Amino acid sequence: MDLTVVAYVIYLLVSVALTVWVARTLSRNGRDFLADVLRGNEKLADAVNHLLVVGFYLVNLGFVALYLKNADGVTTARELFEALSVKVGVVLLVLGVMHLGNVWVLSRIRRRGALEREQTPPVEPQGWTPPGAQGPWTAPATGR
């Protein structure tokens, strides 16, 4: 059997397995985070979680398929390992970037929601004076 075909099979097996493992891990552990982002709406959190997983699979498996071709043929065991390390390494980097992008977007949404929910300060303001009162931080009134 040609070593290039062996490289393709191993690359596909490892890349698909890593993609499935990362998607399941993110889905399982990200559900609570999504529920918090979506203000406790569990049903919406499950729906968004499922949509994110499907999108994650589509993008990453599409990349794996497009990145399959090896321009140089693999003729030795050394070239096999080198080609696999480059291809699997790039797939891992893409998976990581996708994860970080999702977390960044969701944390921005979470932060915005937290600011909207917080209408009153958590502690009563200290040293506050009503408008018109003379305080140490106001400019002195001019008598001219």
C-alpha cells in the first residue's frame, strides 16, 4: 500500500477523532456558560449549544477535508510522520482558534448582559452629595 494513502487515512482518523472530542467537550462544558449568557433560559441555551456544535463540525471537518491533499508524495516512514505532524498540528491550531473565537464572542455577550442587568450599584455610594451641594471636588463659587 502506498504510504501517501496511509498518511491520508491516519490524518483523517486522527483529525476527525480530535474534532469530535473537542466538539463534545465544548458542548458538555459550555452548556452552563451559555445558560448564564442567555440569562438562565435553558431551552435557548441547549438550542444555541447545538447550533454551535453543528457549525463547529461543519467548519472544522470542511477544513480537514480541504487540507487533506499532500503536494509531495510520502515515500518513507520519516516523511509520513512529518506530513502527519504538520497536518494534525494545523488542525489542532484551527480547533483552538475556533474555540477561542467562540469564547471571546460569548464572553462579550455575557458582559453586555451583565451590564444591562445591573441597574443599581451593589453598594450605596459613599461620600455622595446631591447636585448643587458644595463638595471638595467642585469648583469654588465666584463672587463676581
